[in-house]
Amino acid sequence: MKHLSADDLTQAWASVERMFAVILFNPAGEVLEANPIFLEAMGYGLEEIQGQHHRLFCEPKYAQSPAYADFWAALGQGERQHGTFRRIRKDGSEIFLYAEYAPLLDAQGQVVKVLKVAQNVSRVAENLIRQLGMSEKLIGRLMTL
């Protein structure tokens, strides 16, 4: 947006961080930092996840899959990823996050960081389970389509 000043952009970003779960990764998928909303949603302290790989938040089977490798390869090529993602909290429970993974590029067009901005949509999944009588496994598949 060309009509925003640097101060406007700073304030806009502060608003995003007050409303959404935000986490920043290096191109290899290691956590650099995360905001309090993300940490609370996932049940971790920053010191527990900093330097850890994103796979920490995924089921082991998925983290070892070709689809997961493709996900990070696409991000490394500068392709954004978005959708509803099933992730795992520190306590082992699941959480559904509607998220945008945005590769951040340097002046040469190389990915230098990956920014994730997310919203917890687990209540939507819980409501579908309760109202429609759908199984958690089916809801998990539906929410990640």
C-alpha cells in the first residue's frame, strides 16, 4: 500500500500481532521468534521452541512425509502456503490453524525468512463435531482440505 507511511506500517503490524498468532522461521524451518498469542495457543514458552524445527508442531508421520518436504521446498522457492492446518500443541492435543506462510525475500529475491500469521479455528472443528456428529478424524481431514 503506497499511501502508508513507515509509522502507519509499524502500527498496522502491531495490530496484526495483537490479533493473530505470529511465528517467524528461517528458510530451513527453524523458529526464530513467536508472539504471545502463538505461544499461548501452542502451549510453549519461546525458550522451548526457539531454534527448533517447525516439525515440532506436526504429527511425526506427517513431518516425515513427502508432502511435508514439498511444503517446505515450496516455501524455499518463495511460494506462499495457506489454508487450514492441523497442528499439535505441547500437551499433544490438536489445534486447527487457518494460516498464511509468507516467504520473505531479500533484494536478490532469495528467501531469508518465513512468516506465519495464523488464527485458531479449532472451535469451528469442535462445533462441526458436536453439531454434525462427525468424527474428529473426519473433521481433521475436512479442515485441512
